[in-house]
Amino acid sequence: MTDPADDPAISAHSTTSGMVGGGFYNANSATQWKAIEAVLPFVDEAANTLPTTSFTNGNGTVCLADFGCSEGLNSIAVMQRALAGLLPRTDRPVQTIHSDLPTNDFSRLFVNLRPGGRPVFDGARVYSAAVAGSMYDQLLPDRSLHLATTFNAIGFLSRRPVEVLPGYICLNGPSAARANGFVSSEDRHIFAEQAKRDVADFLKMRARELVPGGKLLVQVFGANEVARTCDGIYDLLNDAVLAFVATGEISRETYDRYYQPVYMRALEELTAPVSQEAYGAAGLFRIDGTRSYEIPVPFNTRFDADGDLERYATDYVNFFRAFTQSILETALPEGPGRSSLVDRIYNCAKDLIRATPELYPFRYIAIAMLLTRTG
């Protein structure tokens, strides 16, 4: 296995090289959009309540930034919503910044920003740019940003807090219904604390970049009292990987070191760093609103309507392949057969769904908070 810390495709303060590119993530992000769509009223509130006195920074530009933009489909849609509320409130030029890891497919993003060679955003005052880097670092000048958003990206931890996780591939452990593995209580505590520190680091970096009164919207997949977004999808991926452990194509050592460094927070875990002194970000922001919610999953809805198991298996697996593949591939030993093995693992997952879809029910829980920069 390649150590993620030494992999040139993994940036500092990142545990993934990003989403699958080439249009694959955009094509398989309808579920993520449903989760974003549910909090668009927060986007409207932010755009409509930014104080006009904050509309001047060093160069007189109003700046909007989305952290974790991937190939841009959902990021652009959010910016369009924000601009609809913001442009009538200022005569200043506006810059949209779309940020993701250096290994992100920015070529696809740029095509989406200028479809047909024309700007995707209406208005002669809107200019777009991209910034590469980890969202856990400062990426923009001090007090240059007015509205910041991030959707789902903060669910990926900034570092691997343990070297091995021998019982399962996801930090929160398997679903209660499937129970196909284990994560110790000690490790769960480590992951929960790392997740809070990551939120705090993200808040500290955005606090430097935002003007006083600036707005920050944080949304991410999560958990509530009855369900977790990891249930089903990681049970399925875990079973598929274990099928190749059983054949000897993946060693037990590789399996023990491999895990997806994503954490499903409850809402109180997301908001804790905003006010708790222990994490070093208390007082930087005021909470304007929070939400914990569940969204209908498009591929579930379609399967319920038409019963097409073949399409359901493809849609289900492609959905989570889009954000798990790079981490899985990095975890496997380098060699000419690695890409083929990755394909066969996801094909195995499709076979498992076709055979027993009832073993892998999936629900999408999301959490969000809208913040104002104090000071």
C-alpha cells in the first residue's frame, strides 16, 4: 500500500486526491445536489443580509468562494443562486472563486465556467477564478472574502488519525443492520475529535479571509438519532473489498491499513467548535441558523418507481465510486493491475446489489450551519 502521507497525489492537509474527474462526478452528483438544494434558503439569507458596509475590500470587489467545488456543476448552481440575491444589492464587480485540491479536475471546471466560450454567469460585472489548495489552509488574502460556502467536502478529514483500522473501512463503523465489521470505541473517539479539530481549522482559515459581517455556510453529510449517511454504501464497499481479501488478491495487511477517511457528524459535532474554547475557534463566528435533515435519494426514488435493478445497481455504485475511488486506489499496492482491480471491486459491488439489494439500504442525512464572521 502507498502511504497516503507520501503519495504525491495527496496534498498536505488532505486525505484524498479528490473526486473522480472526466465528468464522472458531475454525472453522479444528483444526490449531493438534493442535499445542497435543501439549504438554498441559507444561501438566499446570506446573499440578502450581507451588510453593505462589508462590500468594500482592498480592490472594491465583492468576493464569493466555494470550497470543494469538484468539477463545478453544483458549485456553479450555488453561485448562480447567490448572485441572484447579491447583484441587485451592489454596483461593485463580483468575483466567484471555485476552490478544490490541486489534483482536482480543473479542466472540467473551466469548461463548465465558460460553456461555448461564454461566461456561465450573467452580468458583465461577474468574474470567475479557481484556487487550488486544501480548505484547511488559508487560500485567499485577509479580509478579501464576503460569502463562503462548502458542501460535503468537510466530511473528508484533513489527516489519517490512525494507521490501521482492521475491522471496517469507514470511521463510524458498519450499520447496525449489516454489522459486517467493527470500530473500537477508542478509535471512534479519536475520529470524533479529529473531525471537530478539522472544523475548527476550517473556521480559523475562513475567519482570516472573511470581512467582518461576512457569511459562511457549511453543509455536510452526517448522522442523526435514527440513520447515518455511511450506512449501506460503506457496508457494500466493505463487502466488495473483503471479497478480494478472501481470494488473496488483496492482503489482510492492505485491508487493515485501508479506510475511507470520512466522518459522519451529528449536528452538535459540527457546531461544537464554533463555541467551545477547547478547539481554538470560539468567538470567530456567530451561528445564524442550523439544520439537520434527510433528503430523498434520486436513485432510490427511481428504483421504487420502476424496479429496474440493473440501473439501480449502476446508479448506486457510481454514486459512491465518484468520491471513494481515489482513496481506494491509493490504498492498493502499485502495479499494472491496480486500475483493473479497482474496476473489479466496484463491479463486485454491483453484483452484490443485484443479488441482495435489501442488505444495503441507503439514506442520506445532512447537516448545515450558517455563520456570520464577528468582529
